[in-house]
Amino acid sequence: SEAAELLGLMHYMEALRLITVVELVAPTSDENITVTDTELNKVPVRLYLPRRAPGGLRRAMVYFHGGGWCLGDAGMQGYDHMSRRISNELNAVVVSVNYRLAPQHHFPVQFEDVYSVTKFFLQSKVLSQYGVDPARVCVAGDSAGGNLAAAVAQQLLEDPEVKTKLKAQILIYPALQALDLDLPSYRDNAHKPILPRSLMVRLWSEYFSSERGLWEAMAANRHIPAEAGPLLQFVDWSRWLPTD
């Protein structure tokens, strides 16, 4: 990816997305689950509907994939397998959202896409259409998707138009703060495979802006303006966790 970008062949993230393309699988239904690629409120989703008799209203999960807001797809083999298994074992409707990605689209577009789908799905007429129990709906996501799930859960509490309350939020290794990019986990994993600190910083910066200055500031952990300084106390791990 770095070589392709340096040679001017393609953007760093476009090169990384080749991994996504290799992992994509078609929406294939089986004897247990009907799988379709469709849209909810004009946002692409992969929808998983159990085929067996519901025996009452079903659970539902709205899922947001990971990938640093720049990568990933609901149709990747791992996400498809997970959504299919959850739908089958829990007899649940699963809505896996394909939100728009950076660097073509920056914050808050990703959040707006997932929020739009969730708010649309929580309408009484939509829940009724899919036979979903309004008291058993959750949002979930991994990594960047965990960030989006937490943001959606918070925003729904403040939205007077939404009458249905979420049952739960499920956050899988979520990325929940960008104030301090030099916490122990960043140091411990600075050069580890898959997600070294340099890539994590690049993903965060691309989510917000394509300006190289932001990327460089985040890499040096000097991206927080002075007026945001008081917020750092909330991510001071030494205040909340024992040193061991």
C-alpha cells in the first residue's frame, strides 16, 4: 500500500481495500437464512432473515463492520459468516450496514449512514414488517463499527423522534477515543502485525480529513487543541486502572 501510494498508482486505502475485494462473498441464501443485498433508507445493507417459524416476534441486530472507517464490507466472508450464524442461532433479523468509507467520505458521513439505517429500522411499521420485537433490538459493531454503535446508542437517547429504545449495545474491541494516541495499548502494539500504531493513526486521521497535517499531528500525538486539554483526564488510564 505504501509503495503504491509513493509511486502514485493509487491511494493507500484503495490498495488496502484489495483485501476486502478478495474476501467478498455473494449474498447466498440457504435452508435456514434468506440473505439479500438491499437498501434501508437509501443506505446499502445486507439483510439476514431466518426462514423457520418465528414462534413469536424475533430479536434483531443492526451491525456495523470494522475497518477503521476506511475499509471493510458487510459482504466480507467473516462478517457474512458471523451475521448468518447470529441470525440462525438467535432466530434474529440481522441488518449489516455498508456505510460509506473514507477517504472519499469523511466524518460524519459514516455515522450519518449507520444512524439513518438504525432510526429507519426502529420505526414501528418497519419492525412489524420484519416481525421484530421492539423490546429486543440491539446495535453492535467491531473496531470502528464499535465506535459507530456507541455513537448511535448515545444519539438515539437524545432523538425525540425515536420511540423504540435499544435493548443493548454490543461493542467488540471498539475504538472509543482519539484524544490520546499514546496510551499503553498504542505503545504495546506500536509494531505488532495487522494493526500497528502507524496504521491506526492513519485510519483515525483519514476518518476526519485527508489533510497530511492532521495525520502528522496525530502521529506525534499533538493533535488536541489547548481548549480540549481538560478532556484528557477522562482517558487517563492511571486514574481508573491499577498499574498492574
